[in-house]
Amino acid sequence: MSNLHQIGGDTMGTSWSVRLVAAPEADLHRLHAGVQQRLDAVVAEMSNWEADSDISRYNRAAPGSWHPLPPAFAAVMHAALDIAKASDGAFDPTLGALVDAWGFGPARSQADASPDHLAALRSASGWQKLAWQDDATLLQPGGIALDLCAIAKGHAVDAVSAWLRHAGVSAALVEVGGELHGYGRKTDGAPWWVIVEGWAGDADDAHEARILALEDLAVATSGDRWHRREQDGEVHSHTLDPRTGAPRRDAPTAVTVAMPSAMLADGWATALGVLGCDAGFDLACERGIAARFIDNAGRQHRERMTPAFDALLQA
């Protein structure tokens, strides 16, 4: 006999929750503490908002220095650089200084978005400048400020799911800041069904709801519905285009990606959002990525789904 339980808390400036299947007498305090410990470890390694984190120390390091990274940090960096290469730089984990300049980083305010300053920061950044020793030691070439906010939450979801399996939890739906991963089945034998939303009011729209079964599957969404801010009468998407060093003005309202790995889904949702509803759609089709795009053109919310995404809806 198993029951459906729920635990939750706070992390990375957002919330986390887990719905899990376990015995009625399961020690939820132990499970909660274990999940929080895994999330705290991600923050300690990869949060720009913590001055003593591994990533913050790397960003302050001297030019030409080499830095052994913790295994999880190194794995996330390798994944980030793989996506950077595959997307021709639409995803770039070296934009930390630009993120701060636009007011989306730890500074919390627009520090200096003058053209000259932005051009200098863009010139100093660039994923191609990074180099490895032994796949675990990363070069600080000088002036590089890493920012893994577009992939670390997904990694956190994967880390929690892996720990819950190790702890003997047979089925769970893990969520961190909107990124999801589900495995196993609920007490009634049904999978974890989730509605994929794309814009404000989407759930009440007359169009057919897009519902996915998360059976060893993760889903991540990026877009200006969730990540934007208004300043001086202008709305700025949090999605920076590495090619311009500025927020993409015509970013899709939403890009949803479904993959077995939440980390990869998270990173690819950002990359495809930077590429946009046309080039991003073409690349997703070429690579067999399950992706749904919501175009913001004219606020008509035009929807495009890759064949791989459509196949998940039919499953």
C-alpha cells in the first residue's frame, strides 16, 4: 500500500516541490532534508548570487588560471558547451557580465547598458575561449564570467530525481522553478500528466490543451512570459542574444522542450528561444528535439510543434 505525498521548499530564488509515491509511514522529513541538501549543493557550486560559490570564485579568478571543478559543475559545463557548439553560440554560458549589465544578475539593477560598455563585455565573453584539462579543470582566460542560470535549474531537477530513486522512491514528479521531471506511476497507475502552458490565459484558451505524460521525461520552458522586466517604458526579455549582447526583442513567447534530461531540456529551451521560431524550429527538427514554439508576432500566439513533440502528445 502506497500513498501520494507532497513536499516542498525554496531554492535558487524560487520554489521546489516533489510529489512522490511512498508508504504511508514514509519518513517525509528525511526525504525533504535529502532533497534540500541536493539543491543546496547546486547553489553552493553554481549560483552567481552566492559570493563563495565555486562559480563566483571562478569568475573572480586571475587570467590564465586553471580551476578544478566539482564533478556536477564540470558535467553541467560540458553540457552547456555542447549546446553552445550545436546551436552555433545561441547558448553561451559566459554571458555573466552582460547579464549583470542588463540588470538580470546579482546586481539587481541595470548597471551600465551603454553601447560602448556592452560592446566591451561582449568582446570579453565567448564560450570558444574556454579550455579544459583532463575534462575537469577549466581555464579562466581572463574576463570570463560564467552564468549557468539557463541550465542549472534543470540539472537540479535531475539531481533530485536521481537522489529520490536512490532513496527508494518508486515514482515522483520533481519541479524546480517550473522545470519538471517525472518517473514511475502514481498510486492509481496513471503517469504524471502535465499541461504545457505557453502564454497568459493559455489554460483557458479555446485551443486543445497540450498535455504530456512524464514517464522518465523532463519538460522545460523558456520565454518572455516568465522572464522579462520593464524599464523606462520598454519590456526587456531576460533572454540575451549572445550575437548582439542584448535582450532579443522578438523572442518567442514560449519555447517548451521535452527530453529525458531536465538539464538538457532547460539549456535547449534557452538556445532555441534565442534562435527564434523559425531558425530554432528548423534546428530542433534537424536534431530530433521535441519542442513547441509559441510566436509572439502580433500577439496571435502562433503555435509550431516539431514532429518529435507531436509524437509525445499522441503517445
